[in-house]
Amino acid sequence: METAQERGFDRGIEVNGQRVTTLTERLDRLRGRWRELRAQENQLRTELHTWGIDPEAVPKQTVREVAAAQPAWREHPATERQLRTIERLAAEANVPFVLDDDITKGQAHDLITAMLAGNLPNAQFTDRPAGPMFIPAATPAEPATPPAPAAAETSQDEEPQVEQPRPRPRIDPLADVERRVLERLAEPDTDADTAANPQVNTAAQFLSWADGHFTVKAQVALADLMADRDSLTDEQFLVCRVMLSDPKRWGELGHRAAEAY
């Protein structure tokens, strides 16, 4: 410093002194913020113990995902269920997939969607309708012909008409598939139970996380259903693809499941 002053570097000394002061103040603020967060952590640990919850048993990944912003779910690491689903779908199509170790939820979600929709030419379900193929629009039914007025008197030789049995109502295959997916979404979910705990997250924080969580879970449930050859007909298989082609209807499933929790 003395040498710098002797050489007339007073301005440089002043600037460096200001930087040191600024960095020192910033360090003090960070230390103060760390002490505040540490106190909050200790308070949360105490509250969890009060409610009989071991803080170390709360999955750290779930906590991080809940704390993140809603659109960030695509950047989180792919779940084990997503990876198993990709393996199962690859086996259904007899096409092995080599995945990156750092594949994200969003990348896995897009890959599963493409495989289920039949958009990958070399990854088609064997012995299933090839995609992209969707249910055609129903042919409009012709208007029913009004019955002829009954004769005033019935001939004695005329045999009485037997009342025909009414046709059984046809179940809407789209509604049936949607019901089966929602049933799978209602199955026990440890991560959702942890995130829904009001002692861990607010309702807004949970819903922000749950939309992405249940969207991924709904897709996995649909993949499991489409790979179930014993209980899913070709018509229902195509219905699943219709659901994939309607982003609004598809996203609504995950949102409804999140709100139900």
C-alpha cells in the first residue's frame, strides 16, 4: 500500500478499498441469512418431531422439487418408474433404448409420449395397430322413421307382436379408459403423501409440485394400461392414443388427481 501511494496509485487503492468493504458487507449479509435459515431449519425439525415425523425420513428430492417453481419439474431427474416404463415399452416394441444417465423428467416424458402415440417408426407395439392412428369420427345416424299408425282393429288371424329386447347401452370407451387411469392415480403415493403434509408445505406449494408429479404419473399409468394386452382391446388401445392427442384432456387428468389429494 505504501509503495502504491508513493507511486501515485491513490485512485486504485481507493477502488480496491471500496471493493473490500463491499465484499465484507456482502459476506456479513450472507452469514446473517445463513443464521436465519439455520434457525428456520431447527424450528422445522422441532415441529416435525412434535408431529412424530423423523426429519431425516423426509425425501430430500421431494422437498427440493416442491420448493422449485412449477415449470421446473421437467428439469428434475427422471423417476425410477419412468425409466422402468421406457424399458417395458422398448420390450413391447422389441427395440432397445440406451438412455443417458442424466435424462430428465421432461425428456423421459417426451420419449414415452412418442412411443405411446406411435410416432417412432421403429418403435411400434407388436401385434397392435400402428400409429399414428386415431379413432375416426362416428358416422351420423339416420333419423328414425316414425312408426305407422296402428290399425283400429287387429285381425284375428294376426299374431300378437313380441316386444323386442332393448339394446344394451354402449359404454363410452374413452370414458372407460379415463376411469381406469384415474383409478391408478388414486393408488397410494408415498411422495404425494409427504408433499401434501401441511406441516411440510402449504397448499399452494403442494399444488405447484403436484401438477407435474401427477402428469408424469398419469402418463406412466397410461403406459402400463397400453402394455396390458390381457385387459385392453385394440379399440381401447386406440382410445389411449386419442387421449394423448388431446393435451387439454390429458393435462386435466393430472390436475384433477392433484386436486383430489
